[in-house]
Amino acid sequence: MAISHNLSIYITLAVLYLTTSCGAPTDKMNDPGNLRAFVGGTVIDGTGAAPIAHAVIIVRDGKIETVGTVGEEIVPPDADVIDTSGKFVVPGMINAHGHVGGTLGMEGNHYSRENVLRQLGLYGRYGVTTVLSLGGDEEPGVQVRDEQNMPGLDRSRLFVAGTVVTGDTPEAALKLVEHNAALGADFIKIRVDDNLGTIDKMTPTVYKAVIDRAHELKLPVASHLFYLDDAKGLLEAGTDFVVHSVRDQDVDDELSQLLIQNDVCYSPTLAREYVMYAYEEIPSFFDDPFFLAEADPAVLEQLKAPERMASVANSSTAQRYKAALSQAQENLQNLSQAGVTIAMGTDTGPPTRFQGYFEHLELALMAEAGMSPMDILVSATGHAARCIGREDIGTLQNGRWADLVVLDKDPLESIENFRSIQSVWIAGSKLSSIGTNAN
């Protein structure tokens, strides 16, 4: 996206004028009432539309007021100007399947408000500005969610599903549905999986009762699954969201049509398969500065223990999930090409599934599956927002929250360029940089 020499000079002079006349960014940068203008960068808005070169984004009270171009858009004289010349401005990523609040180090069961906020800060610094937490959510998470519809946030947005719904009978499962509804859940999450044949899975009778009751309560249903036949059964029963890949066999036209005709999104969570076998050796990302900036050294030492790596390498379960990843990637390619709406999700949050970093790993795994950088970016922004039922985030359009990431490199050349984070903004407020809050 080269620009001419004369136009480059014009943009530089325009930004210089705006910065000197309107005031350079100051200690008011995170004042939630402050008016901001992002000037000069290339905007990729998350809708799949062509990029907007030399763009201007006006943000007022944490929301996008206008998206235009330099020379056409009038910047308010009292705006703080953020020079994005030579940068790429994209929506913050939305993780359509994560888990927030329970993990501390290598342990679960540490749910607290402090832990929820800490993890949302971590996601945010990696450019993941919204997370749908699909299970394990408690009252503190609901409270945090209820506090986020305002300018000046210092962490990612959160939506919750409460307790994962399981049960051998409709009565047992419906008790959990009612509990989650009373909690204030945004989704109902059900689990239809036998853990590679080691446990009983939810029957159609039970999941149909759950889906019907959830819909009576005006709550969408997200379905954890593994098998193709279960995916078809859940779609016929009315599930609203498929939140893992089909991993037992090739998908077929019938599944594609069920997803498309019912307008149901598909979240592949490829990183979840990867993590099931990744620690059979020291993974290459243990040397990645982008990862190490926020990694807990104590956790890494535990994962590098020889006896632990040997147990993973010798695990038949781990090896089956390694094969499942290959199947999941092939199925993702076929479903994406068929026109199914894909929503980026990772299943991060449980121990060893590193929040923030694994979202970038997911993008790379989606690229390996054959998706284009634009399709991947849209899956992680505009499509993900729609799939979790949000119309106020996910794209850089008028009226949306100003949740955006400024990148040094073009993500449409390579989706791995999403790692070139220069700054992250949520509701118009700048977050701290990666590594500044490391463990």
C-alpha cells in the first residue's frame, strides 16, 4: 500500500498541524470524556471491505463518531490527535470461545473478581478486546460484565455463560439452565462429547430439552461437540452456535447447508487441539519474545519437566488429538470455502492454554488451514461480534465502541502481522503495552 511522495508529505504536514494546533497527546489520554482523532493510518474495518488509506477515525465518549479520510474529514479542534501514519488500524480481536477467571498458574478453581480482571487485562494487551467466556463463570464475572458499557475501560470486555450444562436427564440439565439464567448469563453452553469414548455424552432427548428451554428464556445456545453426527443433530434441534470443530471425519454438504440455512456460526478452536499434545516437547513458542513478555516462568518450568513431557508424548489421547487437529483444519477449509460463517475462538483460559498469545496462534493455525488473511481477520472481528450477538463492537464503523488495535505491519500481507501491536484501545482508552504487567 505504497503512497506517493507528495501525498506522504501532505499527510505528514496535516498530522503535524493537527497535533500542534489541537494539542499533542497528554496525560488526559485516558480521560473517558476526551475526544480523539486517529489520523493517517490504513483502516481495515472488520467488515471485509477494502482498506481505507490515509484514514481518520473520530472517537467521542468511547465510541466511533466518524470514519473518513485525511483531507475530507474535519478533525474537531479540541481533539487529541493520535498519529497513525504508516500504521494499520484494525478492530480488536473477539475471542468467541474462551474461559475467564478460574486459572492461576497451573491450577483451576481460583475464580475471583481479581483474577477475572487480571485475565481480561492480559487478553487486552494482546489485542483481544472481547471474550465470550463459555463456562465456569460466577457472580464476579457477571458484575465485571455489567460494568463495561462505558468509555475509558482498562481491560477487555466480557460476556459469560455461567456453568456448562451437562446431565443425564432433562430435569438435571434444566436445573443448570435455570441457574445460569438467574445468574444473568449471555449464553447457555452445553457439552455433547464423550471424551474420545471415555464418558457418556448428553443424549438428544436432553439437549433438545435444554435448547428449547434456553430459547424460551431468550438465551442462545453454544454447543461443544466432536462428532459430525452430533453436529447435525444439534443443528436440527436448534443450537445457535457450534463452538468446536467436527474432528471425527470429513464434513459434508449436509452440514454446510445446515449451518448456512440456520445462520449458525462455527468456531473451530484449533488451538485447543494443539495444546493437547504441544507439551510432548518444549514448544518453539517458548522462545518467542511476544509470548515470553507475559509468561509466568514458574509455569514454563513445570511444562518443561522431562517427566511431564514424556507423559504427554506417551499419551494415546494426546496423539489422537494431534490427528484431530489435522482433521479440524481440513474441515475448516471446506466449511469456510462453502460459505459458512467462521468465528475465531480458542478455548483459552484453562491451565496451559495461554490467554492472549494463543489467540494469535489460532490465527496462524487458521492460515495453515487455507483461510486468507482478510477472512481470518473478519472471523476474529466482525463475524465474531455477530456470532456472539453483539452489534456494538467488532467493526470500525460509526456508533461502535472504539475497540481498536494499531499495528506496525499490514495484517493482510500476513495474518501474523497482527502481532506487530503498536497500541491497543478499548472504548477509546489506551491500554498498557505487552509486558508491562507481566507475572
